[in-house]
Amino acid sequence: MQMRMNSDHDAVARIRARVPGAFEHVYRVTRDGVFGLLVALAGSRDVAEELLQETYARFLARVYRADDAPRVDDVRAYLLRIARNLVIDAQRESPSPATLDAVDEPALADEPADDDGPERALRLLRRLPTEQREVIVLRLYNDLSYPSIAEMTDTPVKTLESRYRYGIAKLKRWWDERP
């Protein structure tokens, strides 16, 4: 679900002008996508909750900056970039099992045979390398184009397409592997 209030630039201008409900609308429309990316990259709902608050706090701090508020043409992409950078910073500061590529997940054989829900999908997604997980979440869950993801991650489009294709192939294979 792509947010477009006439333009996202107008939405930011409304927030900066402190129009009642402007920030709440942006938050409501973007929260799930930002939180989904944070959970996928951080590997922990608790860490993701903390980083979600920090993401929006930094967004508002930049919007309210008196001298050089940024021009934002895509609020969702802007927030996702902030969230992604926060995860990267957190990993640099204190790498922990919850924020590293290899999140320890139970072996597929340990999964309940009737687990075909979203929790299983999330567990399988967490098994992917961060680069594949990130592009899948940005592409599928946040509906970003490859060029938008390339700009956000400083990664060539062809590389992103490969990461996506390999990640999806792994997920399909793991999904079909039943005990």
C-alpha cells in the first residue's frame, strides 16, 4: 500500500505546519511496513519496537528542523531508509545474535507439522541472509520498486533482483520441506 496524499511532500509540509492529525495519518499508513522491515532485519520484536520509536523520532526531528528540513517525495521510502540505518548502527554498536545474519531458528524438523501460518513464514524469512531478507521485505511487504531499493541501499538493481530471486527460491524450498 503506497501512501500518496496528493504528494508525500505535501504530507511532510502538513506535519511541519503541525496540522492536526497529519503525523498520525503518516504513522498509521507507514507503521506496519517500517515495523516489518525492522523485525526482519533486527530479528527481535523488542529491538524492532525500540527502533520503531527512534525511526519516527528522527523523522520528526528532521521535519521540524528550522533551517533545512528535507524535501521528502516518498515518505515510506524515507522512513524505511531511517529504519534500515538504525539497524545497521545498532549492529555496529553491539552485534548480538538478535541482530546478526544467522539468527538461530529451530531446524525445520523441529517445527509442528501443521504450522503453515505467518509465524512459520517469519521464521523462514529470518533464516535468509540479511541482504536477501531485506530486499524481499522491501519489495513484497513495502511494495518498493527495485530502483527505489537500489537508491536506498546503494546496491545495483541487478544485484537486488538476484538476491530477491535466490531468497524466494530458498523460501519456497524450505516451505515445501515438511517433517
